[in-house]
Amino acid sequence: MKLQILQKKMARYRQILKYYGLKLTCVYFLAQKSDKMFYDFRRKILLDFVLKLRKEAQLVDSSNEKEEETTEFPKIIWTMWQQGEAQMPETVQTSIKTIKDFAKRNDCEFYLLTDENLANFINIPADITEKYKKKELSAAHYSDIIRFSLLCQYGGIWMDATLFVSPYATLEMFEGDFFSLNHPPIRSEQIERTVGDFKWAGFFLAGKKGKPYFKHIRDLYLYYVRKYPVFIHYLMMDYFILSEYKCSPYFENLVDRLPILAPAERVWFLRDHAHDLFDEKEWEEVLKTTPILKTTYKIKKEEVLPGSYLDQLLQGKLKE
């Protein structure tokens, strides 16, 4: 087993070296050894790589690009579970219910996308879809391309299927040319850093249709996937967003003006306190102060503690 793991790692390093060269391979190696220690160094090198990629892809400067005139925010909620609702784990079913309830309360159209119905809404390039079908492109990275394609064409709100929406959340919180979760932590030393320094969250994105930043991020993603068969970093989406932030003063201003609705500790409350004993008073306070919470579908039922937050979530008993 250990030999197989080692062989798999070596094959991965050979691929990275083949497509990215020695410099980025070294960055990849150091990140595997200690992501925390080499975080800033890796972030700088990868951002430089992505900025060069933008030039290759010939993306124009957003500030000089004409955008579609839109006045009203589209009342559309997008989410996706490739296998369909019947195949959702219990935590995802609970999360989807809160998203549906939010859509109903705010008179929004709700669309659950699957592999079966995706073509009814949007045309993803055939070569990209083929990569996904052949498992050369992961479901997560495929959905990254889908979310920016949808926001570019239709606008509205993209929510990952693993989001728990508070009953106190309102559509007005998220309306505008661009919205995402600006969620800086209270204690930064105690929480894992993000590529965008918590200025946005790829699992929750919103905006009006026809905006150039959605198009740029999508087009850069497509260019990257076509050129590189393997990903140098799992969260390349965040690097593509970061490149737009660095290259477009307009987008930078939109991001910097995002309100802080809740700190990272609250957004990740259900993950970080999954095995804590459920406290109704504490949970009510979380719901009132945190419109969006992130959950996970990666759960082993045998590890669930009776009476915990996770237990309540799995049973669909968390108050909405």
C-alpha cells in the first residue's frame, strides 16, 4: 500500500514537472511539505503564473470593455449536484432545503442543475464536457466553470449545494453588480488562510448578468483547462478571481466595498463545531448573525455523536 502511494505521488510530480517546469514543481513540492510555512511564497509564484496566463489568453482589461447594461438584479438561485437530488447525502438534502426556502421567501426562481439537465440552461464547450466525462476534469472544477458561465449569461446567485442558509437571510443582502462572502476571521492565527484573504468565497457568488469579470474568470478557466491536463493547485478558481482583482480596478473596488456579514469563524461554524453538543440558544445567535453557513458532505456516520450539531443536521432537526 505504501509503495502504491509513493508511486502515485511520483507520477504526480512527473506530470507537474512535464507541464509546469522546475520552478513551479519546486513550489508544489514545498507546499506539500508545509503549506503554512511556504504560503506567501507559493501564493506569489502562482499569482505570477496566472497573470502571465491571462496575457496568453489575451483577456482585455475590464475597465476598457463594454458591458451589458442591466439595472435589476436577477432573482435566480443556482446550485448543482451532478448526480441529481435522489443521490444527495443527508447533509446536502438538509442544506438544499434551506436554499429552496430562501428562494421561496424571496420570490426567486430556483434551479438545481444536474448532468442530465445542464444543457437546458447553458452550453459548456464540448471539449470541456468531454474532459469531465472522461474524468480528466473533476466534478468540482467542472462546476467552477459552470457557475461563472451561468453568472455571465444570466446573473443571479450561485450557492454550493452544501450551504445552509439562515432564515434571517434576505435577498437584499446579496444584490448588486457583484457579491460574495467577505468574511475575515476574528482570530486569523487560528484559521486556515485563503487565497483571497477571505475577501470572497467561491461557494457563494452573485451579480448581474453580462459583467466582464464573470466572463474573464470563465474564459481564463477554460484556457487553463485546455492547456494543462493537471491542476497545479486545487483552488485555481480563487487564483483566477485574484487575477481579476489585481487587473481590474473596477472589480477591485467592488470587492473592497463588500460588507462583512459574518466572520469566517461563523461561516464555518457547522464544520468547526460539528461534534459539539447542540445548544439551542447558541444556534439561534448563529442564525441571527450568519446568513450563510458552510457544511460538508464528507461525513462518516459512525463518527457522529448523538445530540451534536452534526447529528441534528443529519436528522434535519436544525432550526431554520
